[in-house]
Amino acid sequence: DVKVTQSSRYLVKRTGEKVFLECVQDMDHENMFWYRQDPGLGLRLIYFSYDVKMKEKGDIPEGYSVSREKKERFSLILESASTNQTSMYLCASRFQGGTEAFFGQGTRLTVV
Amino acid sequence: TQLLEQSPQFLSIQEGENLTVYCNSSSVFSSLQWYRQEPGEGPVLLVTVVTGGEVKKLKRLTFQFGDARKDSSLHITAAQPGDTGLYLCAGLDNNAGNMLTFGGGTRLMVKP
């Protein structure tokens, strides 16, 4: 069974903290994605990675960075968390050239 | 940036009623996908439509891709409480590395 696992379902962090969101997939997918989801705005792409050690900016990369040292793991880093980064974060993966994206269960991050 | 607009944003209906959700864009997409997201979970793919004018049925759900491949609709017949969730359309662009652009979502509640 296809599996994308995000390390935390809920996270509360303080303003200014460095935050790591981890995502692991077990399907040997080349492509991995980080989205944030806010009511009425759908899913907005933060960063994506075509393969190991590769990363590309999405539509809203400001305030975020990513790391992909291994094929199965894609990490999202909030360098200095701010309250406007309070959101639901979704990780997804898919095969290179594929169309179906498989999503993790999401991490609801609250920055206070 | 390609945009997808979904309507309505919210829909609350009684069990047994029919409903249609719309997804519109001024851009042409290579294909269009519909996902459903339940509370506390990530989106799950329902269907991909590829050809202009294509109609796909999934039990009580009917998906249509517009002739010009700019819009799509999802029709649910005799809605059931189990249909409750967030419905997201996503356009795929082959010319942009198969990147997905998501609509804002339609939150459906079906009351027993």
C-alpha cells in the first residue's frame, strides 16, 4: 500500500523558532512536493524536488527552505517561524512523469 | 501563474439531493484531476480527465472535462453523508513539468 508519512500531525512553535517538517515516502518516487493549505486558497506549492539533492522553488518559497538528501525523505524548514506561517502543510510524492500525487496526512502547524 | 476557480466554496445539502461543483480557468490544461480530502487526512485522487469533452463516472459521481480543456465539473447524484469532505480540482500542465495547480476547494456537507 502506498504510503507518505509526515512526522507530526500537530505542531505548536514559537515565533522565531527554526521548525523542521519531515516527510517520508516508501514508493521510490522521484518527485516530492511541499504545499501549504489555507481555507479558500486551496493548495499552494512551496517547494518541490525532481530527485535526490534537487530542489526547485514553487509559488510561495519565501521564509522556507528544503532538504532532500535521500530519495525517500523531503524536509521542509522554516528558518524563523512567523505567525503568518500558521497553516496546514501537506507533503506529496509521485513518479517522474506520473500524474497522480500521493499525499501525507498533513501537519497542522500553529506559530504563537 | 495559471488559476483555477472553484464554485461554490461551501455547500450544505440534505441526503438524497443532487449537486454540481464547478472548476473554471482561463488557461488550457493537459488534464484535470479531482481529489477528495476528509478531515485530518491528505487529498486522495478520485479521477483524472484527459480529453476535451470527456465524461467519467465513478458510481454516483460524474466528472466532465470541458471541450476546450479549461473547465471541469463534478456532479454527485443522491448525495450521502459519506460524500462529506473537501473537493479539490487540480490542473496538470505537461509543458510545465506536469506541475499541478489546485483550485480553492469546495467544502461539501451532506446532512442525514
